[in-house]
Amino acid sequence: AKEATEDPELNIKTQTAEKTDALKGIKEEIKVANSRIDKAESRIEEEHIEEATMELQKRFKTRLVDQKGRSRRENVRIHGLKEGAEDGASLMTEFIEKLLREKLELPPSFPFQIERAHRALPPRPSPESPPRSIVIKFMSLRGKDPQVFHEAYKRSKCR
């Protein structure tokens, strides 16, 4: 009986206030959920970017190793040649070409196509130390004739 006598306007205001509070709570929950979703999406996007970056790094590393390998295929190292043996020559490439022609008994017409030649990078060792190797870079693999260098290997002391 008491409910019926209550002011209907007050009852509506109370219900409206309760529903407004409930809606505010729901809005806050949605805001928190949206924030969590945004953070999760950001994290997922960062992981995708990181994964793509790692994949790119892996591909670049593979390419780099391949390029280094291709570059080194055109190189030959000569070990055991006495330090200073090349001192009389004007260019190391000319010295190497002359040395290879003499030691391997190659005709003057044989095209070596040497791009550059130099001693390995460490400083000149003391006379009692083993000599530095000589690195020869050919212009192409054609200049590095496998038969010639196989013959050189057979004639070498380090078989």
C-alpha cells in the first residue's frame, strides 16, 4: 500500500538515476575493454613488425653470406712465399703473374686477369716468423682456371 502512495515522479527519477548509474558503469567497462583491445592490437602489430624485420634480417644475412662467398671464389691465397720476394717488382700483380707463369710453366698468352694482389693485412712479421700469405683477386672466375690451380696444388709442398 505504501508503494502505491509514493510519488510516481520520484519513483521515475530514482529508476532513471539507477539506470544512468548502470549505464555509466557499462560505459566505463567498455572504455576499459577498448583500452585493453587497443593495447593488445598494438602488441600484435609490434610482434608482426618484429617478425617481418627478423625475416628481412635473415634474408639480408643470407644474401650477404652469398655475396661474400661469390666474392671470395675469385680469390686465391698463396702461402709460404718469402717476405720481401716481391720488393723488386713495381706492381704486386705483375710479380704474381710472372711468378705463376714461371712456376706453373704457362705460356705468355695465358690470360690471368688479375684485378689486384697484396699480402695479408697484418704488419710485416719478424724474419723468423712465417710469412704472410698473398691474396690474389681475379677479375672473374674465368681468370682462375681450375686446371691451372689444380696443377699448382699438385706441385706445392703442402699436399
